[in-house]
Amino acid sequence: MMYKMLVSDLDETLLNDDGTINQKNVDAIKKATAMGFKFVPNTGRSFKSVAALLTKLGLKDVANQYVISYNGGAIVENEDDRLVITRGVDFELAKTIFHAGLINDTVDAHVYTVDTLYIYNISPSDKQYMEERQVPYQIIDEANIDFLQDANIMKVIFESTDEQVRQDIRTAVLAEVEGQVEATFSSGRYIEFNKKGTDKGSASLMLGEKLGIAQTEIIAAGDNNNDLSMIKAVGLGVAVQNAIPTVKEAADVVTERTNNEGAVAEIFEKYVFPDWVEA
């Protein structure tokens, strides 16, 4: 099988634990894209927060290369950050999620519009996480998002390093909006809510269809709960060695390397470069 596109999660998959990237990954991605291969970051973040990474990978402002962001809420062509597809959350639904998820005063909330991240009650751990990954954001001073009534909202997420709190947030939100959202966990700190039907897997297949790339020709790499949809949807689902158990169980293969050791480079070495050389 000659694969033509790799959709990859960022945090704890492509990136090291501290938000940097292993040089092996950089070299492999540059080699692959120079051959015409599609490398697509598939992230819960905004596409603007990926700009520095794209520059390092030689993909910033490059035509016919893409980013999937907001857990599948937007597909963006790298050239001029051109929005190809958006699948947002209605304001009233976002507002309900926002208030339902603030179950105590330790929880912080992120509201992503198509071009800006807003954070309410940011925690010290979340602030550090954002800074390490150079993610820009604006602070919301009060638990009120009415000022976003006319904005294109992509998703609402909550941060807590306490797993039980994240589970309680999920329960509280679904009690209000069950059947209207996709709820996923990520990075051992976030519980994320997207509009029903919006996920990394469906977005990967949508982009593949747009580019004339078959489902069987797509590889997906991830480590956490919000990566399950794409790992299950594509031709080859890959869990990195540090992935959570449920992702490893769902994947077709598991890398020998962790995210800190260049796991994505291993995928290229094993499943892409041999066939492209022969081709």
C-alpha cells in the first residue's frame, strides 16, 4: 500500500512533552512533503497556533498543504490560512456548554472562535501549558460569553488536571446537551465539546475526498481519546508508544518510539518512504 497522507495529532504525538519537536520528525516530514506527500496536523488547537510549527516544517503558507484544527471543526489550506471547511457550534449551545461545565472555581474554560482562543479563569498549570506551546489567547474576566453571540464558535473545552473533575464536567454538560455534542478527552487535562458529528476522523476523510486520496491511503497518528475517531476512520491507524491504552487497543499498529523519541519519523520510515522510493 502506498500511503499519500498522514494526519497527525500534535501534543504528545508529534511534539515532545515540553511542546518542542524532535529533529527526526522535522527531517522526515520535510523529506516526505518534498516528494509530494501530504502531512496534515490534526489538532484540537486553532490553526493560528500552529504557525510556528508549520514554519519549522517548511509548510507555512504552502499551497495544497493543510491543517485540520478544532478537533475537525475547521480545515485550512496553509497558503494564506484559507478556510476550506468550518463546522462550528451554535452560540446558544456554546453558552449552555460553557455554564454547565464550570462546576467549581478550579475549572477553567476555553472558547475557540474561528480565529481567537478565549480563556476564562485560567489555571497556573494551563497558563504554563499554553506558554510552552506558544498558543496565543485572550482572557475573559467574567463567566459571560454574550460578547461572542455573533462569532463563529468552533468548540468549548474545560481544563482540570484532576481526572475526576473532568469526568464530572462531562456528566454535567451532557446532562444539559446530550445528543448535541461530541465529548472527548485530551492531553490528560482537557475535556472538549464539539458539535455532534464533528471529529478528527470525519474531517480527515473529508480532506482526503477533496484531494482525491482514498480512505485506505491515509495514515492517522495519535495518543489520546480525541484521536480515536481518526485512528479508526483511516487506512492505517497508529498509536504512539506513549498513547493511552484505549488508543493502543484501537490502533492497527503501535510505534516503538514515544513522542519524545520521534514516533512520527518512525511512521514515515516504516510505512511511507519504502513505497515512495519504489514508486
